[in-house]
Amino acid sequence: MTAERIPMPTRHLAHLLMATLLTLFASSFAQAAEQPVKSPNDPNSYRYLELDNGLKVILVSDPQAEKAAASLNVAVGSGDDPDERAGLAHFLEHMLFLGTEKYPEPGEYQQFIRSHGGSHNAFTAFQDTNYFFDVESEFLEPALDRFAQQFSAPLFTAELVDRERNAVHSEYTSKLKEDGRRLLSVRKAAGNPDHAFSRFAVGNLTTLENTDDNPLRPDLIEFWQQHYSSNIMSLAVYGPQPLDTLENMVTGRFGAIENRNLEPARHTEPFFVSDNLPEKVLAETLKDTRHMTLAFPIPSQQDNYRSKPASYLASILGHEGPGSLLDVLKREGLVEGLSAGLGRDTGEHATLEISMSLTREGMDRQDDILALAFEYIDRIRQNGISEQRFKEMQQLARMDFRFHEQGEPVNEATRLSRMLRTYPPEDVLQAPWLMETYAPEQYRNILARLTPGNVKVWVSGPDLDLKNPNHTEWYQTPWQRQPLKLTSKPDATLASQLALPPANPFIPEDLSLVAGNTMEQPEHLTSVDGLDVWYARDTRFDTPRANVFVSLRTPATGESARTDVLASLLVDAINTNLNAQAYAARVAGLNYRIYSHLRGITIRVGGYSDKLHTLLARILTELARPGITEQRFQIARQRLIDGLENRERERPVSQTSQFVQTALLEGTFPVKDRLAAARDVTRDELEAFARSLLDETDPVMLAHGNLTEASALNLANQINALVLGNGERTQVPRSAVRQVPEGQTLASLAVDHPDTGYTLYLQGQDRSYDERARFRVLTQILSSPFYKEIRTNRQLGYIVYATNFEMLETPAIGLVVQSPKADAQAIDSAVSEFTDSFAGELASLDTQRLAREKQAVISSLLEKDRQLDEISGRYWREIDRSNRDFNSRQKLAEAIRAVTRQDLIETYRRTLEERQRGLMVVTGRDEANADETLHSLRRQPAVPQSKD
């Protein structure tokens, strides 16, 4: 019987097993099909999953990560605000941080993240709100526990509602005089009034009214319930833990978020009213800047991400090589910069935009610029659709994806959570680089919309002399519509100079890695005719990239405000002359920067190593014999003057911080002195300065990355031959920071802004590692309490922070506040009350808390480098310090480990309570003493290396 009975259940079991195996196989196949396609150079492991509540998740396991991070994106933004509650989505973003059922204390999440070496933030966009943080990797799970609660069980505490609406209002007032916000308000006002984009997005005390008749909290909760749902959220979690561990951290916590089965809002209205096109909109700026943007409404391009027709066309429109639209307009003196690309894309509608920064003459010749722009578009329409050009772009995109380097965990998490909202899981990593198909019909479909009859031209600048202008509701920006008649023909001489981009000669051909192990630190190879050469072979990221730095240190640039201005103008001329020729190199994965600094001029060239030497040779040739036309000189000088004058229009705390640096940093010069020099220098003087610049130099070079020692020496010989020549060698000492006088120094700046700016700069006694360590730990400990007390509790302003204000290894703490309602005296009283009360908390600091805070500082200091550029920059800073051991970080970390509670108490007493060396810089409208204080501080001696 047993023998007779066994076969039946066995056959039944076999069928069950087979069915189960098929189900598992199908499930595994489906899951595999959804796993992201990653770069061949990416060592991380990825897993996509969808929780039972519909929340999309991508997990990233990076065993080498010292920081972990997470980002949650909600497909809800300012475009979902109720008409009667502008800014409600933004306000909700603020409120979610302020307490949950499990963690009711308003500042608990922020304090936890900060105390474990992390940071956090969020932003509200038109269709999305994104929340993110990073933290020391071993604390990822408790951080996620706090983070997830914000979306499953927020409290929306009643007394915090009214307090936080003041914070939103402060954010609004802090940017009332920022042209970016003001011009955005014009974009909204002059667009389609039926489109949700036209709404005021930030919010303020008026739109977020909270009265008995119109209470805010019920509207806030209703908005959360009607718009936040797990099925329209996407989460990215990044950490060193295995994928299974990360999944276990996420599933229960984020699975608790309620699925309300919502759909993201669709914005079917067009951005512009078609009957109004074409038209021009003029808007006045506060700063001396001039811009023109041609915005063409086109269909959404989100579904075309595999072929990227808009990117194809933008790469031609925005090309900067010889014969490009920018090149012709710039040589004519009409335009300083140009970019092209997608503007806004809602999934229903999009814009393709060409944006230009104009010169003064360009502002007067707008019709010539527009005519030439449409002539160039016609050239593209006739001859710009080329499979060869597509293949070149495809080759570069594939190469960049193949050798993609990792970013910071928090940046990667934020990017992935947003990408997962738009792209299928398998493409979430590769979507930005996908160019699979040559799509001429898609190119033509977009080009058909780039016509004079289908454009909105935005023009902004100062002093437009508008007649009876409109004013935007919340930012009071003057603006005006004008009919647009594009009847003029392009200037024949200019049109004849236009040319489509040729084949790119800089595309690398040799992508192999040099032989040999990565060197632990740079070696000083030799001094080639006085040029110190440092070299480090480095292929740790398996990418054929390198960076070369050349510092031409010279006493010629730092003698006075006048030579500082001449150096800036010379760099501008060199960059301008190089731009058209070197643009192809940038497209092909090379980059360069030429900049003046406290000790001279530096050239940095980086990217794929194959043709790096070719680009460097072009730069050096231009530096040796820069061509400076009268037209270019006048444009560059005016731009420098405009930039210096615009400093007076920066936000108050930017001006207070800038004052500290100008007063204390040797080698910097006051804006007033630089302005006087800029207005006075001549082209002849600049040419003479260029000829004599390298008569005396103290040059140094670093070659780092995928380079051989021989190639580094060849580059050094090239530098000597092309620019150093027979010049003499000298010593150019490093700049220092001036010592703040004993006691407190007050500087009051006259700033035309409704907010009050306040920066309290508290300087250390010396530049020793021990003093720097004490200041770093102290800043770490007090930053969160300072923010909580001044911003959250007292509601003095939106911009509130305590920061490490170290300059050139001189330790300092900066306490910064910008307030729309308190004057400088009231802010300082609040800061003093905080420092008095916090002394007791510091005195009771236990050993465990101190160890945790010190470790947070050390983990940020010693965080592993993730890209070649980070390592190159660190090496270069050590060379600037003349630290041949390249161990500044390690020595500072050792000093941090040795910091005791008593060290902190004593440092706190003399620095914050007694303000033994304090500089308080505030803004107001009168009683300014900035000039005399600046003059006095600039006579101070340098901060000593040590107090001994």
C-alpha cells in the first residue's frame, strides 16, 4: 500500500515543484530585467524593488563607502499648491522635519544627523519635492528610522505651524533683491496664467495665513493626505551594507507609508499662450547684468530619452567652436556667453531655450542677434542633420558612461531618487548617457518649431526705461511685453562667418591605462630649470584620466589692486582667445581652467589623458603671446567693473562675509580700490603687464593620474620652452591671515536691503593643529543648537548657521544670521544669550557624546576620495602649503582625537563668551564705519603659527 500510495503524491509534488520553479524562474527573470544597467567601471551593486505599498526603491551597496545616504522623492511640488494657499507644498517640506510620532522632539532628526557626521536638506520643485541626508555609514539604520517616520507619521505640531511659517517668510524676504527670484517671478507672470507654473511657489505670511478664520494646520494636513502617497514616491538608499541588509532596513520602515493610490498631477496647459507668440518680455534687474533667452515651446521630450533629439540640436546650437553662433557674436562684441538646451519639461510640454549673456552693445543690437540666431537655425535645418555627427556624440556618451566616476553618496542618492521617478529601473543609471538611435525625423520635428513665429524672447537688464511697466505681485519686478517683429535680415558679414561644427579632433584614441601601481603620494621628480615638478601615477579608479596643474607664481600680480585688476583682465583675454579653439576639447572630455590667485596665475588641465598634452600646448602658446584687441579690452574691463559694482547688491550676509575676507586675507584688495584701478587701466598697460608677467617666477607643476613619469617630464619641458624661457626664478611667499585685534571689533556696512546681515567672526590664537582641532570640534558641537535656538526657536531668520570659517589654516568660527525683522543689536543680544546658556551644556558634555562628535569631524575630514579630481585637488593644496609629507589631514585628525572637554571649555570661554579676538560685521542703512575699520584691520600682523 505504501508503494501504491507513494507515486501519486510524488507525481503531485513533482508538478508542484515544477510549477514553483517556473514561477521562481519567471520572477527572477522579471527582476533581473528590471535591474539597472551600470557602467563597466562601476563597482557598486544595485537592486530595484517595489514595496507592497507601491513605493519604488533603488538600493546601492558600495562596500568602500564611509558615508551612507538616502533620498526620497515625492512626485508633488509647487505646481500642486491650492490656488488659495500658494507655497503650501514648500511649507509642508519644512514641516515634515519637525517631529514625528516616534521622534516627537522637533530638532531630534537634525541633531542625530549632525552628531553622526552627516548633513540633511530638502527642496521643493514644480513637480517634485526631494528630501535627503547623509551620515556615517554605521548609523544608516537609525537615520533611516527617523527619516521614514517623517513620511509615515509626521506630527504637524500646532505650535510649530505658526513658527515655521515665519521661517518660510524669512526665506522669501531674504531673496527679495536677488535677480534670480525676481526674473523667475516675471517668467511666471508673463507665461500662461492658466498653467500652474504661474503661481507663487515660495509662500509667505500672507499666502500662509494662520488665523482663527483661516487656520493653516487643517489645510496643511489635508494637503498631505491628498497629495502624499507611497505609490508616487521613489527612494534611493546608498551604503556599504550588503543589498539584503539594505533591503531589510528599508522594507518595514518605508512600507509603513500609506498608499493612497494617487496619480501625479498632469499639467496639460501649454507654458505660453500661442496667440501671444511671438513676443518679447523685458524685465529690469538690480544687478548690472544683461541676458537674452529665446524660448521655443516644443512637445515633451521625456519619452525620447534614448535618442535625445533635443540634446542633439542643443549641442550644435550651443557649440562654441570657430564659426559657431557664440563665436561670431562674441567676436562682434555682442555676446559674452551662450548655452542651449531643454528648459522645463513637464511630461506634457517643454521648451528648448537658447540663453545668452549680452554686452552693452549687444543690448542695443538685439535685432541683429535674433536675426543671426535664426540664420544659424536655418543652417542647422539645411545641413545640420548628420549621422556622422550623431555617431560622434554617441561615441563620447558611451565613453563617458564607460568611465563614469562615482559621486558623493548623498548626491548619488538624490540623483537616483529623482531619476527613478521618470525612467524605468533598468535605465536609471544609464539614461543621461543613452544615445541609441540616429533619429533625423525627431530632429526635424523640433527644428520645425524653432521658428520666428513660435518664440518667446526674454530680455533682462538694468535701467530699461520701461514705459508704464507691470510689476510682479510678490517681488515687485518691473516688466513689460512687446510685440516681436523679426523682419530684419542678418548682417551679411556676420552670416558669412557662421559654420556648423567640424569633426572633433580631440576625441581620445588611446584609452589604455599606464603600467605600474598607483603611487601613495606625489614624488618630487626634479627641478627643470627652476620649475618644481611633482608627479603621481594614479589609476585607482580604472579611468584613463589625468590632471596637470601649473602654478606660475609671480610677485607681479600681488603688488597692488592695480596689478590684481591687470591679472584678472589678462586671464579674461586668454580665456576668450582660447574658447573657440579649446571648446572641442571640452566636448571630448577634457577641461581646463586658467585663474589668477593670491600668488600668481594657475593653469589646470584635466580629463582623458590621451590628448591632454595637445590642449596644454595650446593654452601655453596663448599665455606666451596673448592677443588683446581694443574691443576685447573694453568689454572685459566693463564686465569687471560691473562685477565689482554688483558686490554691493549681494545678499547682506554675503557682503559681511566678504568684508571679513578682504580685511584679513593678505593679497586681497578692497572693492573700492579695485574699481578705481579698473576704471583707470589702459590696453597699453595691460599689454606691458602681459609681456613682463613671467620675468620673475616661482613655478611649480603637478602631474597626477594616468601619466608616465616620462610624459610628466615632457610636459615640464614644454612649459619651460613655451612660457618660462629665460625668466629669472624667485621666491613668492604664501599669503597669511591677519590677526584680529584683542577684544571685539565692530564693522558696520551700509547695505540697501530690507534684511539685516550679521557675521560674527571669532578667530583662534594661532595656526597650530591643536588649535584648529579645538575649533573644528567646537563648531561641530554648537552648530545644531545654534541653528535650533536662533532660527527655529527665536525665528530670527531663514539664513542661520554656525560654520568653520578657517582661512589658510587659521582657525575661526563664524556665526551668521540674516534677519528680516531684527536689527544688528537684537541679533547680537540673541547670539550672546545663546553663547551664555550653551556654556552650561558644554560643561556637562559626557565622554560618549564628545567621542561621537569628534568622530563625526574626523569621518568628514578623512572621508575616502571618490574621484581623481578630489585627490588631485588635495595634493595641490598640500604642495601650496609646502607640505612634502602630504599628511595634513592625518595630523589634524590626530589632534582632533586628542581634544578634551576641558580644551573645549577653555576655548569656548575665550572665543565665544569673552570674544577675545572677535570681528562683528553687520549691515544697516546708516552709521557705517566699514572704511576706517577695514583700513585698521589691514595694518594688523599675521596670525602666528603657534602661540609659542
